[in-house]
Amino acid sequence: MTAASRPSPAHPPHGNTLRGKLDKTTDRFDRYPLLDVVCGQFVRLLSQRLTILYGAPVAAYPTHKDIKRFGAVLETVTHPALYCVFAATPWPESGLVVIDGGIAEANLEFLLGADEDAGFEPEWRVATRLDRVLASRMVDAALGELALAFTAARAEIGTVSLVCSRVETAPQFAAIAADQSLALALGLHLEIGEANRSGQMDVVLPMAMLEPIRRYLSDVYRGERTGQDREWARHLTGAVMDTRLAADVELERLSVPFERVMSWQVGDVLPLSSDADTLLEIRVPDTAGRTTLLRGSLGAMRGHKAIKLVSDDAAEFAAPIGRLARSLGVPVPAPPNEPPPALSGAVPDGGLDDEAAFGLATPGAD
């Protein structure tokens, strides 16, 4: 009898060959460029959101992101763990968020207001109702940021609501998909606080859930909305809206001999070449010097000199920042419903009645 020779590494067994062929037909993460953007945006938003939730700095580091069989995803989960099943409205199917014992203990410590310097030795026990409630609260906060990441990556995706529906302690009760179905798996390592609190969180999205938006996931990302921080954009836009601009109005520039300037006395009148109908320019400073925004005629109102505007160039100038402010919810003053006060000394065509409007009438004139 001759001993059967072991299969050569170059010629794997038939079962492995079949598994290799099947794996080649599965989806690949790099086929969906937008998924990479969503995952990156989600990691950034998650760190900010959990920092607010825990009241301590939180850092999130991706450990893996790929598309694999759902059964293989569950096999890689570190036990023990809590399995949080969530619903996606209006998408079909359900998703899964898995948090390990380190995160579950951190929830008890931080969300219940314990001292950050207290001892931290995660020692798994039977999950209580309190563990489930705190896990659901933490996962809902994370899912809110994931929904924002999808919308921010592509506006056509629209608004989606991701809400934790139940928390399980065994993987067989969290089987939201068949073992052979494909799922997007994103693993995150979380470091909480400054005393080495850490744990693992895995987000699992079955590809059947993403079917309504798959056509967008395959498009090349155009980068129009990545990294948008609405709070910062709202703060910056509000600061721009409160900025004061120095507006200059110039009647006319005179060029006279110096000897005439030497003879000027109190009460002398300097005649201007422009007539009463000449429009005055209102300018604001910019990098090129002065930019003309408006034009108007000079008159008087309530004992003060005033300018009656006859052009709306400023509306076009300010339209982009106005649209941005309204989209971000920054208060924008509405135009008054009542007509502006009448300008004494101004005629309907924008001119002036006479020199009396300026107080420049020559003494003794008819």
C-alpha cells in the first residue's frame, strides 16, 4: 500500500477551488466609490457625536471595510457582544450594529455619569435591561450620523431614518440576512476618554438594504458636499451676515488752483459741475480699491441728508450669501412691507427740487 499523497499547495482541494471561484463572483468594495466616501464621512461624524454623548473625547479608527458573506461577518465578531438590529426607512431589510463588551461597559461608566478615573476592567456578565437601553441609545446616536453621511455624500439619496429596533445577545437572534447573502461590513475601533477605554463596533449593511441607492453608489464621487460641517457653516455665514461694510458716497471731486484755496473764507460756496439729476455712486472697499454697488440721488429725510436708491445692484451682489444663509437656517432680514419714507428734496425722477434741499441757497438770491 502506498500512502496517499497530500494535495500540493499549487493544486488546492476541490472545495477550496469552488470557494475561490465563488468569491471571484462576489461584489467588491472598490466597485462602489461612494461607499468609501460615506464610510469616511461617517467615521468623522461619529467621533464628534460620541464625544458629545459621552462627555469625553472619542477617537474612531476604521479596522476594516469590505463586502463579504453575511455569515462570514458574524463569524469574525468578537464574543461576547450586543447585536443591535436597526430599521432603515424607507429602505427595505434591516441592518446590524455589533458592539463588544468594552463598549457596553463604557456605556455604563460614561452614560451613567461615573468618574472617568474610576477602575475599568470589562468583565462580561449577563446583559441586563439597562445594558440594552444604553446600547440602543449609543447606537441610535451612531446611526443618526450614518444617515447624515449618506445624505451628505449624494443629495439624490434623500433622507433616510436609521433607528435601532431591538438589541440581542446571541447572533442567531440577529440573523437579519441569509449566511450566503452579501453585506457591507465596516469595523471601527473606539477609544473613549483618556484612561484607555476602548472597544470594537461593527456596522453591517446587507447589500439588499442598499439596493434602492445602488445606482448612486456606483457613480464617481464629484466631491460637492464632502466634509460639510453645517454647524460651522452656519456660524461662519452668521458672522458674514453681521459684518459691517464701510460705504462711501462722493458728491464730486474739484480741481482748483492753490491761490484760490488760499482766498477761501467762511461762507463761500463751492459750485459743483454736476446738476441735481446726477446720480451718486455708493462704493464699498474691496481688494481692488472701491466697488460700486448702488446709485442714488441726494436729498434730506427727518433733518438728515440721505440717499434715495435708484438701482438694486447690491441685491445681485448679496444673492449668493443670502441663499446660503437661508439654506443653513441663518436668520435673514425680510424686506419691509411698507414703502420707505419719502425723501424731501427729491423729485419722482430722482432729481432735486432746488438748492434749498441742501441748505446751500446763496444769501440774497431771488
